[in-house]
Amino acid sequence: MSTSTYDQLCRHVRQTAVFATIESLLYWDERCMMPPRAAAFRAEQAAQLAGLIHERQTDPRLGEWLNELAASPLAADPHSDSGTTIRQLKRLYEKKTRLPRSLVEELTQAAVLGQQAWQAARRDSDFAAFAPHLERIFRLKREQAEAVGYRESAYDALLDDFEPGELCSHIGAVLGRLRDALVPLVAAIVESRRSPPVEILHRHYPREAQERLGRHVAACIGFDFHRGRLDVTAHPFCSGIGPQDCRITTRYDESYFNSAFFGILHEAGHGIYDQGLREEMFGLPPGEAVSMGIHESQSRLWENLVGRSLAFWRYFYPQAQQAFPEALADVPLEAFYAAINDVRPSLIRVEADEATYNLHILVRFELEVDLLQDRLRVADLPGAWREKYQSYLGIVPPDDRQGVLQDIHWSGGLVGYFPTYSLGNLYAAQFYAQADRELGGLARQIEQGEFTPLRRWLREKIHAVGQCYTAAELVERVTGRPLSHEPLVSHLQAKFAPLYGLG
Amino acid sequence: MSTSTYDQLCRHVRQTAVFATIESLLYWDERCMMPPRAAAFRAEQAAQLAGLIHERQTDPRLGEWLNELAASPLAADPHSDSGTTIRQLKRLYEKKTRLPRSLVEELTQAAVLGQQAWQAARRDSDFAAFAPHLERIFRLKREQAEAVGYRESAYDALLDDFEPGELCSHIGAVLGRLRDALVPLVAAIVESRRSPPVEILHRHYPREAQERLGRHVAACIGFDFHRGRLDVTAHPFCSGIGPQDCRITTRYDESYFNSAFFGILHEAGHGIYDQGLREEMFGLPPGEAVSMGIHESQSRLWENLVGRSLAFWRYFYPQAQQAFPEALADVPLEAFYAAINDVRPSLIRVEADEATYNLHILVRFELEVDLLQDRLRVADLPGAWREKYQSYLGIVPPDDRQGVLQDIHWSGGLVGYFPTYSLGNLYAAQFYAQADRELGGLARQIEQGEFTPLRRWLREKIHAVGQCYTAAELVERVTGRPLSHEPLVSHLQAKFAPLYGLG
């Protein structure tokens, strides 16, 4: 009886997931291929498909099936495939159905208007024009949190959309310790007054050579082009269009090496995660990524822990010199390595380096928590932003365009999303340190161009596990310890101490 | 009352059309972009969407709305937008609902198995292995015809899927007269023993230069790249992914000029039709193409009537010489013009020239009519094929691979499709002759690179009319005369008489 109910449930959910992959194709095509005039109609196509998917996700039969199954032996082991499927689908169904339709519609409308207002406000560096939208959005996000419920604080309910099961108090404590270690590290780097030769990264890097090298390196670390593509777009992303169809994107800047190269490594990291999910579990929670933070950990691991390491460039630098003889023939490996690891407090998050990046996130995380909890008024946000930049990074934006108006997230209703970037960095360092111990010295493998052991380890320990464990459980299961700021801080200290002659 | 029913109907049908455009995107992506391993999952995505579309097209509410509306004032004028909408949707709904589900499924299965068997049979040139499939397909097509009904002969019911409202007796008479004029024309060309310098078309034509020239010419004749794209595929097609999103495709052969160049002109012709449909009528019959034959007339008009004319090359040949200096610098315009108009009886339809092409179609049309009406047994088909090739083109295929097994159509259940290719040629010549009269000498405009008057005329007379008239009505409305073989025969005689020194 409950087996056939379970089959029915899985069939329904899998079919919904198939429609969701079509939604991904619409999105990928819009960003990479679609002719410009087709935008309005594309919105209509996407809205219609989203409506269909929403209908299927809130189908009352789902609720009935899940109630029946929650009490069945199939749900007994919460980490088994069936237990995970039932637990996670029930969680999602309840969240979805607890949100009143009127609130969903108001949130959607507020996000559309908010993004429009944000674009104009950013262009004009006019925070006041955006403030009423931001107030409305935070009010609606508080309503959303109350509607779906939470354990400790309203923020938990929002965080749960991106990092299921996490608590503000828990990540706040870890991120706070990270901040307390990073602020003095960055200050010491600034005080060292060493300045790597970053101008070499701004020489001429022909686009075709960038693409060839990027594809080659992505394939070397394990992105499978038989089951994926690499295309060009304005704001790079990675999109799963099916279990055998993962598409990454990048943009090329002929006068800046880092943009496409590390962008491709980053997206390939996301792609390798998607390609490592269990195909036979496609569309069901055991075949889906755990959380935004864990997804980000896979991109950051390849981009930073691997891709910005000296071992990595010991292997690839001769190939890079061949690809860009004009730019790099006269540049020694050590200078190149120092340049791609330049640390420099800056105003714009998306351009930040490995060390300062998390401080940008901390500013946003702390402010959005305060806004949500009414400890900070929207009108006071630009001032609070400047204060935090001064205190964490020692710099202050000259205007709001380069300050509080730089990110799209809040304007589109994404509250609780920012911390997943730093969680990704934390998870990445903790996973990498564990893999390094278990695989017996990753640097030696990497400098020989051997990426398969690391990729297989990630696949077995993380990718193939899907949602059978929460992010926090997974970290503890894989590394034997709860999430900590220490692996990331150790990694950054070990890397930057020699580069900047720190004590 | 009936106005709100009409609005409901239009909304439902338009939404179905939006889903159909998503289906087109899946297809385009599969042919142009999809990574190879994603094929199996793509079939699942397409099947799920097709199921959804079929459900919507056979929704019983449609039948109720249409019955109510058929008697309403909105249906009074059969050529008005509302009258056309009601008439055409009723026709389609009745056709769809008359087909038993079991027959639809059997046809789908027979087509899948038929195509597989055909591929193997063509590879091995083994007609006997394919024959049982072909017998089954023609049996099922007869059942289909009986289920949906017809006016005179079973073939009418099948033809109606591609050329709505046409009759076998009518097109058979026109095509017969065309055949009787073409056979002696082709024979006279062969007897002339003149042989244009076709080897110049097989020189080296670099791919990038082909693409640049192809895009340029497509844009010149009016294909709007703000609302469309050109991509590469193995078997070129044109696909409408929305009212502002028409995508054409081609393939490049560096050692053959014609393949991509005339292919792009052909697909751009289809694309210009799609781009000329009335956007505000998107998804409804007044905003959709009349028939396969009329669609083909638009591609053939630009490819052959315009693109293979001397006037066209008087304008574009200097640009082609600039694009391919190595291949064409020493070739005079007249030699090039003669080469691209080489007439030569050959075995393969898709490689045939403007004069012999229709004889290939006549062979297929006459044979499929005979097969459907049981006047010819499948076992006797290869022999009948050879006899007709001998009598119409004076050549006989050495094996079935180059004979009866060359086309995919029948194996996939497409019976009644072939004549639309020749109808396209007939319509094209008749429209072109009329435009020439009304616009006062097209050749003079074309040799000055002026394509806008012709394109506007086509848009107003044909594209924007949608399905408000049947193909036969449209021809008579636009040209003042019923469909005739004469304009095409006159065009071919006028072109080839000087080229081949005919009397």
C-alpha cells in the first residue's frame, strides 16, 4: 500500500523536476542565446511554466501521500533514500502551503518593483528612492517568516530557504569568529605594504586563447563536456538542464586574466557537483544538492583552494605561458602566483579577493539580521554600511552606488542568502583539509595534474549523498567535526603569511 | 456571453501555443546546442511537454466553447479573425478528438520503430527489411484517414494535415500538368549537352566567410536578427520559439558553396514568413502559417526565384568575390550564374536543382497515392520507383539506398507531406509573377539590392493574412487566378532557355 503511494509520490515529484529542468533551459537560453526582442515573451513562457510547477508542488494529493508515508516504515531511517525523500518533500510541501497565496503574490510584485527601483537608484546613487521598496520587502519577509514559522528567530525561516535547517545563532557565532580572525589578518596584509605585480593580469589576453585554456582546465579538473557546455553570458551562472546536461557560463575580458579563468573554475566547481549527483535519484531529494552553501563550497574549493594554489600553477603555468606568450613569457611563476593572490580591501564584493571577500559578506549578513529584527531602520542603513566597511576593511564608499546599492539581492527579496557565500568558503576549507589528510597530500597530486582522487572523494563524500544529511550534519560526517572558522583561517594564514611576510 | 466564451477560448489556446513554443525551444536546443549524453533525458522532457499540450488540445471544454461559438455572430464572417479562429480551432479539435487514442499510440510506435528500421535498411540498402514497417505504416494511415474522414479519397485526409482543405484530385491535376511540362524541358536540357563550370562551386570556401556572407545576405533580404538567430546543425530547419524569436539553422561545407548559402536563403525565407505573422494574433489561427506548402513557397521564393536570379547576383556577386577572393576572383559573373543554375538529373532529391526537383516529388506523390489506395503493393514499390525515375528523369538508381530508401518521411508516418514541396514551388512562382506585375519589375529592384518592396508585399498579401484563407483561396485572392503550373513552367523556361540554348 504505502509502497505504491511512495511510487506515486516519486513519479509526481520527478515529473515536476522534469518541468523544472525545462524552466532552467528557458533561463539558460535567455542568458546565453535568446535574441534581444524576445525578452517579453520569454517572461510569459517562464511564468506559465512556473505556474504549472507551483500547481504541482502544492497539489493536495502530495499532502495526503506524505502524511500517509510519514508514518510508514519507508520513513523510519531518516537518512535512507526513502526517509530523506519523505522528510524533505514534507518539509517543502508544508513550507509552500503555509505561505498564503496573497503573500506570495505580494512578494513577487515587491521583488519586480524592487529590482526596477534598485536599478534606477544604483544608477543615480540615490538610496532614498530605493528605501521605501526595501522597507516593504523587509516587512514582507518578516510576514513570510511568521507564516512559515521558525525555531529561534525570524531570520531562521528565511535562511532555511537557502541553508535548510540552519540557525542564525549557529552561523552567526561561526561567522563572528571568522570576522574576528580576518579583520587583523587583512590589516596586517595592508600594513605589510607589499604589492604584488597585478599589472601583469591586465595585459592583453586574447579571447580565443582564454576560452581554449579555460575549457582545457575545466576538463582537467573533471567537468564532463559530454554532459555539459560552456557558453558566454553577462552574469555567469551554472544551470542544470537535466541529469546529463549541466551548462556553465562565463564572460571574457581581454584585458583581465582573472575574470574568465577563475570564473570558469568557479562554475566548473558548481558543475562538477551537479554532475556528481546520483542520476538514478534525479528529481528526488537524495539526488539534489544539499544547500546553497554546500554548492558554493564546491565552486570555491576548485576556484580558490585548488585554483589559486601554488601547486596548481606549478602544473598549469607553462600551459598558460604557451597560451599567452605575449602577456606571460617574461613573468616568473612566483610573480604570477603573487599577482593572482593580491589582497586589497576594496569596495565591491564581486571583485574582492579570497581574504577580504568574507568581510564583505559579514557586513551584509549582520545588517540584514538587524534590519529583519528591527534593530536597524532602513533609513539608517547607508550609515551603518559605511561604519562597518570602515571597521572591517578600513575603507569607506564615497557614495551608495559603491556601497549599499551595489548588490541586487535585497531588491529581489533575497534575504538570508548572503551568508551562504561565506558558508561556502568555510565548508570548502574544512572539506579540503579533510581530503588533504585522507588522500595524503593534495598539493603533490595537484602539482602533477592529478585531480581525479580529489574529485572522486568529493563525489563519494558529498555529491552522491544528496540531501540525505543537512549541511551541518554533512560537515560533521565528512570531517568528524562541526563547522568551524579554523580551517579557512589556517588556510588563509598559511597562504598569505609567506606572500606578505607576516610574522 | 459568447464574447467571454470567446475570450476564454483564446486564452486557453494561446497558453497552449506558449507551451508549444517551449517545445520548439527543446527541439532547437537538441539540434543545435545540447550536449550529446543528454539525448535520452531530452526525449523525456519533450514527451512530458507533448503530453501536456495534447491534454490541453483535447480538453472537452474546448469542444463546448466551440459548439457555442460556431452559432454566434463572431463566426458569421468566416474570413474575419474571430470567424477564422472559431472555424480553424473547431476543425482541429474535431480532427484530434476523432482519432482514437489507441490509433495515435500505435502510429507513434510505428513511426519510432519505422525510423529505426529505415535507418538500418538504408545503411544496408535492404528494402525487404523495411517493407513490413512500411506496410504497417500505410495500413495505419488508412485507418487514420477513415477515422478523421475525407471528402473524396483517403489521401485527402492525410494531405489535410499539411495542406488544410486541399484535395488529392485538385493537386494531382496541377502536379500532373507540371510533370508533363517538366519532363520534356529536362530532356531538352540534357540533350543540349551544355555543362556549366560547376567545379568552381567546389573550391575552398572558408567557413567564417560563408557565415559572414550568409548573415549579411539574410539581413539584406529582411531576416531580422534582433528577433532571430542563425546557428549550425546537421539537418537545417527554421523554428519559431515565440513571436519575436525565430531561429534559422544551416550547415557549412568548406568545399561546396551552395550548401550553406542557398540553405540560409531558404531558411531565411521561412523565417521572414514567421517574422511577418501578426504578433497580436500569436497562437491563434489568424496569426499562424496557412500550410506547409505556403510556408515552403516563402523559402523557395527567396532561395530560387530571387536567390538564383541573375539580377540578385548582379548585386551580390562583387561581395561574394570579396568574401572568397581565392575561389572567385577569376570567375566571371556569367560563369558563376550558370554554375549555380546547373540542371542535371540526379538520384537524390535533396541535392536536386530547381528544374528536376519537382520530378523527384512527383515520383513520391504518385507512389504514395497508389500505396494508400492499394493500387500498388509495398513489395512492388522499388520497381515502381525505378520505372518512374527512368521515365521522368532518364536515370535509374543502382540500389535502393539511392532510390526508394533515401527519404525519412514515410518511415516516420509522413504520408501526404511530399507534395507540399512542389506546391511550394508552384505558389512561389505564381506569387512572384504577381508581385513582379504589381511592383513594376522586381529584377530592377533586386539588382539594386532593394528587397524591401517585395518583402512588404509578401507580408501584406500573405504573412499577415495568417489562416484567414486556405492556401487555394489565398492564391486566388493574391494572384486573381487559381493555382496553376504555368507561372513555374514559364519561369523555368525563361531562365533555362538562354542558359542551355533551347529553342
